Amino acid sequence: MTKKRMSLNDLINEHFYADSATHERTRVAWVIGVTLLCVVASLLITYTALAVTNSPMLPVIFVIAALAPGIIAPITTWIIIGAIIKVTRLEELHRHQATYDDLSGLLTRRAFLERCEALLRLSVRNNQPFTLTTLDLDKFKRINDEFGHGAGDEVIKTFSQIALNVLRNADLAGRLGGEEFAIALLGSNPADARQVMERLRRDVEASSIEYFGKQISVTVSIGIASTEGRVNPTLEGLLRHSDAALYQAKDQGRNRIELAGYT
């Protein structure tokens, strides 16, 4: 049985839960370390002061010298380290929200395009094929109108999970906005990309989404553009060509794949 691939949201949540345990261990370690350091430093300072002043080295003095930092240091260190960890986690959360779409778990438009640009440069430098696809859920407005926006959200979540299950870890998937998505495949020529997209198209068509007792079916139209056969390809150009192929798929009846030409 094939293991179901986790969504990006699941991976991020798992990462945050794991980080919580790590942060707590780090916090405890800092408290212990700082407390021991403070106690040792206090005892050394006390000993030095008594030795320099020729004062009697009474045990009670050393007990007080150890107890004071032993009580104060753990409390202050726990508070300070906790504040630092909280700020760090907020920064991580903000980075996550800027990188991943909350509803689909896929990359946001900005994050997708930035990473896509880097992959395109890498593919050109290494003379590797690079294929960009744009995808649009068919008649999505009808789903929202007939079943409600909550149903539309479930459709987007289901489609995104299907896409993640089909794609390789090295592939990029992003939500460009609304019901429009994009997928980048590094090292895949148009024929390879079409096979992957055909599997995705079939899996989406075969899916059935249950929403409050109602079954919702959905299909997807896909446009493909590749660097193969293009001179000095740009991300803007690939997006334009894949969009044109997508519109052609829509015009040809939807629920199909079209490959962009080289003009």
C-alpha cells in the first residue's frame, strides 16, 4: 500500500511541534547552565573577597552565596530564554505564512515565483529541461454558487493534496490565486511533464469530495510550457506560454492538457 504523502501544512505543523519540544529542552539546558555558572561565580567571588579581607570563612556565608544566585538565576533565565524563544517562533510563523498558502498548503504566489526563478536559472546553467504548468479548476465558480464557499475551500484542499501525492519532492507547487495553480518540474521535458500532469488530471477527475452529505466532482485544465526549444527562456515568458496553453485547454472543452507552442 502506498503511503500517503503529507501535505505541506502537515509537515509544517509537525515541524513546529517538534520545535516546541526542542525549545523546551533548550530552555531547561540554558537555565541549568546559567544557574550553575552563577553559583560557581558567586562562590568564587565570595571566597576571594573573604581571603583578601582576611575575614573568617564561615559556612553560612558560602551557603548564602550559593542560594542567592541559585534562586534568582533560574527564574530570570527562564523568563529571558522564554521571551527569546517566543520571538523566534513568531518569526518562524511569519516566514511560514509568507511562504505557504493557509488554505491549500502550497507555496504562495510570491514564494513560488521566487523559487521558480532560481530553479530556472539552475536548469539553464546546467543545460537541464525545465517545465512550467499552469492549472485551473474547471467551473469553480459554479461549485461556490451551488454548494457554498466552504465547499470551494474543500475542493482546493483536496486538489492540493492530490497534487502533492503525484509530484516529486523536488517539484514545486504553488497557488497563484483563487482556483489557479502552477507546478514547476525541474529535469522534466514536455513529454515527461505531460505524463505527470495526465496522472494528476485523472486523479482529480476520479476524486469525489463529500461536503455535508453532497458529492462534488471537479476537473482541471492544464497548460504546459517548457524551456526545450526556447532561446534564453524567462519565467515571465514561460508563464505567458503556459497560460496561453491553459486557455486553449479551456476553449477545447476543459478537463484536458495542452502544450504551448514555440512561437
